[in-house]
Amino acid sequence: MSHKTKFKIQRALGLELPGLGKPGALDKRNYPPGQHGQNRRSKLSEYALQLREKQKVMFHYGLREEQLRRFVRQSIAASGGSNWIEQLLSLLERRLDNVVFRLGFARSMAAARQLVSHGHVLLNGRAVNIGSMVLRVGDFVKLTEYAAGSMTEPARSNPRLTLPSYLQFAMPENNTHGRLLSLPGSMHVPFELNAKQVAEYYSQRGV
């Protein structure tokens, strides 16, 4: 995805998505792209509002529609259909690529996914290459020695986001080794999100 596309997506949604790794999209033009962008402030339909919230989730976490639907189905099954949206957001925050991003090992979800796929991340001491793996409480994530060098130093010295409360570095002075302390929830999503509208989108259209 090009830098220009990332900016357009964020302007269309009206907010910055940390997972895209391109801050400043709204600094000069905080309105949708296009010739009539400044005039498109009319009231959105309920469907448009629901779609926008769903798209926030897709673009931030770097998911395709079918991937997100698969997580929705998994969340509904795990929760028995009760408040499954919390289960969904917990699963997405516990994906290995997201944990790598939230630990500050990469500046974007795409960069985090690349670190994992290239074998530069260890999960509980073992090399893994699947970014969609969902972590359990107590799991350890560590960078390889190669990745901990100059390749990730800029991201770690100036992380995109502050460390969320459900994660912890092994030692305060060691920011190459983190642990999942607890189950995350909707309060840990690092952008403004109306989770209820995401739930309504899928409830009304099926998964």
C-alpha cells in the first residue's frame, strides 16, 4: 500500500490509524479526498456509519474482509454470541503481528507482519512466521539478535504508541523482549472506535 493510499484512507475515515504507520494524514486536510471532499459533511446513513467503523478495524489491523469475518465467527462461537465484539477486539489485539507492533518493534502493522514472516520474532523461545497467531496470557515475544540491532532500533527508540497495560517488557531496560500480561479489550484499541456499530454491521448482514 503506497503512502498516498494510506493518507487517502485516513482522510476518508476522518482519523489517523496507527497501524498504517503514516502519521500526519489529517494535518493539512482533515476532510475526505476528492474534488468535493470539503463539502461532504452531510449526515451519514446508519449503514455508512457501521461500514466506516468496520473499515477502521480492517485497515488498522491490516485485514481482508474474509479474514475479519473469520475472526468474527470465531468470536461469536467462543462467546456464545454474547458480547462477542469484546472477544473480537481481544483476539485482534492478541495477534502476534499486533503484539509486535504494540511492543514498539515496528512502526506499522505491515512492518510488524514482515518481521514475523521473515523469522525475526521468537514466541516463547521458538521462531515463528505466522503473524495471525493469537497469543495466550503469559506468552513471551522476543526479537532475534539480528532484528534487535539496527533494523528495529529507530522504531524502539521512538515508538508509534505507548505500551498498553496488557503488555510488559521483560525488564525496563530491555525493550526487545515482551510478555502478554492480561487479556486486552476494547479499551486498548488505539484509535476512536464505535464497537457497537461494528457488531451491528455483522449482525445485520451475517457472517
